Amino acid sequence: MTAYFEEFISKYKKILETELATAIDKLEAPLTLKDAMAYSLKAGGKRIRPLLLFAAIDAFGEKPETGLQTAIALEMVHTYSLIHDDLPSMDDDDLRRGKPTNHKVFGEAMAILAGDGLLTYSFQLIANDPYLDSDKKIRLLHLLSKSAGPEGMVGGQVADIQAENRNLKIADLEYIHNHKTGRLLTFSVMAGAIIGGATELELTLLEKFSGHLGLAFQISDDILDVEGDEGIIGKPIGSDNGKLKCTYPSLLSLEGAKTHLSSHIEEAKHCLAQTNLKTDLLENLTELVAGRDR
Amino acid sequence: MTAYFEEFISKYKKILETELATAIDKLEAPLTLKDAMAYSLKAGGKRIRPLLLFAAIDAFGEKPETGLQTAIALEMVHTYSLIHDDLPSMDDDDLRRGKPTNHKVFGEAMAILAGDGLLTYSFQLIANDPYLDSDKKIRLLHLLSKSAGPEGMVGGQVADIQAENRNLKIADLEYIHNHKTGRLLTFSVMAGAIIGGATELELTLLEKFSGHLGLAFQISDDILDVEGDEGIIGKPIGSDNGKLKCTYPSLLSLEGAKTHLSSHIEEAKHCLAQTNLKTDLLENLTELVAGRDR
């Protein structure tokens, strides 16, 4: 990591986390609901999605702060999806990033409502953004809802549930990941491009970039699940495998998965190189995604 | 009911129901998810919220069809809230409008995701509405998310859960209803006013109107729960009471609740009379809400 990149990450993670807390604080809502929403927002992680958004805005020479409300909204949508995915009727996970999952702390009803609240509030934050004009906000809200809804993340989660204990082909697995995690990662990049004022060509190249990035992200996650250290990633190693879920290593072998990962990283970088944008932060994030310390 | 009002109801319910089905049909999403979303949307009801929206647009002399996408979105948000409220960890209801609840048919995971999908899709539909300009769409999206989120419906549901088995004062009960059901009813009227091009004064009067209407709606529902016929409303009589929930009849006596209802209906009509709008449909809907056949 270059010093510039490290500084970017640490600066914007801090800004994001402060603003996430402020956004919850100022809600006029029952305290327990705010606590439950804040609990999972604070649980951390690398904040890859907001950082991608900030980096994409930076690529256009605009101030990343322009995307702050969208970044908060994006992290809230991601967090809602984790809370609902962890529920007993879904993945039934007790731990997330080494901490008890939301429903383990607040109970199932409050966890469902905290997720519902985060999802709904995210749209309110973008609609209320004082720094963007209505046309840009509508483009962001349309893309976010499409990326997170039945045609995106929710559809991917349904496909994932239906795939459990079934043998999948690589195309089925890519469908699931493209929807379950890919669409929101793509939104992260595209939202930055919309805020930055991208041309049609730039939008096309960045969409392609984010597609490769999303798959690299998932393959790397699957590899981590096989190789990782429980203490670092905060969930039992091989937990996906224990449930007979198909993964890239189980379909392609560990070495095959690593080759697949490298090829998506190269394709992603190739897309960036075709733009005339200042893409160093996006390139660094791509390498971070392929790494093992997230 | 006048013939004009009856025709209005039957015409716009039909348009709404056709468009709800079309909106689900055209989704590129897993079939089971679409089935689960459509199941609860088709389960019927009086469609009070979309009808209020259409009636409010009509009050400004505009074509109700201008609000069709918003009406669909609104009914989806309402339906998502019913699906999540019925879940085993919430109200644990097996029947809704005389039919098995969503999780009884599709399982708990799919019911949660069908709700998530309906909520998210509703924002997509408004953002994508080809008949409204971006400024109006942003106003609608902001008001909808605020009305449905932590400061509105989700907050009200949390307060409702926390109130179970506790003795409430009338002010606590009104807080719950103002948020849990009131805010979305207010949105129905205000969205029509925004689409119809209301002045600030008209917005203020219609907001006040919808506040009284919302409370009338809830009091009438509580009275129905004591007096109603199980076959008509499709859930066991006195089911709220069986769970030791406070209701208007339990706090004010049945007669007291009826007086309270009448006073809110009168206040609501008084607000309408202060506008110079064509409010006959809104008046008729107010009377329908106070009635017992919904």
C-alpha cells in the first residue's frame, strides 16, 4: 500500500464512521431501535463499498465528500443485508466479525426491524442530500433500489438459499454472487461515477470494472474461508462448507480458484486502464479486495 | 356511498390490482420470490392507501392515473409491513385477511425476503416513474422513506412491540398508532397533494386532515376487533385483546372509543372544508374508514 492510499483509507473510514454515528443519533426513533441499528453499523469491517464510492469520485477529480450521504446510505444497505442474512431462518449465524450477531443481542424481532430501518433510512438520506441535484439523486436512488432489490441483492439471497445442499455449476454460482454481492459493489463504483459526472463510455468501462471486482471479491472470500484464520475473519473456518454450500474452491480446486481470481483482477485493472481517469485509488482497492487481510 | 364514489373505488381498485400484478411480472428475479411477493399483494383488502392517494390527486383536478406508480409503491410498502408484522418473532399470525400468512405458505426466510423485496422495489418504481419530474419524485421518495422508516412505521412497530403486556396511557397509544399506521396514511394523502401541485397552505390542511383520518382508522379497527364478525375481517375476534394489547375500547370503554372516533371524523371533515379543493372523494373515503365493512 502506498502512503497516499493508506492515508485515503484511514481518513475516509474515519469520516464515514463519524457520519454513520451522527446519522443514527439524529433520528427521532425509539432508543432500542437506534441502538440495534448502531450496533451493527459500528461492528466495523473494511468499509470496502463506501471506499470504492469515494475512490470513484476521486477518479473524476471531485471531492470524495460529495458522496458522503450516498456512502452512508450504501453502508446501511450493506449492513441491513448482513443483519437479515444472519437471522435464524436464513444463515443462522451467531457471530459476525467476531461479535454476536444482531439478533443474538437484540432478539429476532428487533433485528428484523433494525434491518428494515437501515434499508428505509438509506433512501431517506440520499433523497435528503443537500449537495446533489434532484436528477443525480433520482439516478442514485433508482440504481440503489434496483441493485439492492428483487433484481439485485434480494434476488441473489433467494437464489443462494435455494442453492443450499444442491450441486451447482460455475454459472449458477456466478449468478448468485453477481446478485447477492456483485450488484451492490457495482453500485458503489457507479454511484461514484454518477456523482463525479461520468460520460456514457466511462460508465460502461466502470460497470465492467466493477463486475470483475465483484467476482474477485467473492472468490477471494471463498479462498479466505478455506485458508483463513478464525481469529482474523471472526467466523468459524469452513462454515460455508459445513453447510454444503458450493464455493469456488470446491468447484475449481483451491489452485483453480486462485487462477480465476487473478484473471478477474487483471480484467478489472484492464478496464481502468482504458479510461482517462485518475484511477490509482481504485487500483489499490482492487488489490486490497484480492488480498487476505480484509 | 354515491354512485360516483362507488365507480371511483371499483375503477381504481381494478387499475391498481392490474398494475400491481404487472409490476411483479416484469421483474427479472427468482420465481419463488416473485410468487411470494405477488401472494401477499393479491391478498386484497380495501386498498385504502392507494385510493386515498388517487382521491387526493382528484381533489386538485388532476387525473388520478398520474399517481399510479406511487400508488403501487405505497401498496407494496404497506404489504411488506404486514408480511414482517405477521412473522413468528413479531405478531406470530397464521391468518391475514382469511388466508394463510406469507411465512405459513413460503417459509420464514422467503417471507422476510419478500418483504425486503417489496420495500426496496417500491423506491425503484417511484424513482423510475416516467410521468413525474425529478423534483416531485425526490419529494415523494423523501416523504415515503421518512414515513416508512425509523421515524415512522418501523419506529411505530418497535414501540408497539415494547408496549405489549404493559399498561399504556392514551398518549402512548396515539404515539404508536401515529407512527405504525398513521404516517403511511398521511403519506397517501400528502403524496397525492404533491403530485396534484398543492400550495403550502393546502399541504398543511391535508396533513392535519390525514392525522385525524389515521387515528379514526385505528380506533375504528380496535372497535371492529371487539364487535366484528370473524368471517368478515378474517382474523380471530379479540386477538389483540388475547395478547393483552391496549386498545381504544380497553382504555376508553367501547362507548368512549366511539365518541373519540366521531370526533376525529368531524375534525378530519372540518380540515377538508377549509380547503378550496374538490374533496368529495376524500370525504367519502373518510366515512368508509369510519365504517365497519373494510
